[in-house]
Amino acid sequence: MDELTSGSELTESDVADIADKINESARKRVEDESE
């Protein structure tokens, strides 16, 4: 994990924030399809 993040500008909190946004958008897409 350290090898991946050491060369990157992203911090762990940035990665977590991006993951949250992806999960949120995926959840909205699923809700839209189910209606």
C-alpha cells in the first residue's frame, strides 16, 4: 500500500473521500434504475 501511495499526491483521506463519492454516485444510479 505504501508503495502505491508514496509516489502519489493523494493522501489516505483523499482516497477515502473519492471512494465515498464513487459509492454515493453508484448508490444513486441503483436507486434510479430500481424506480
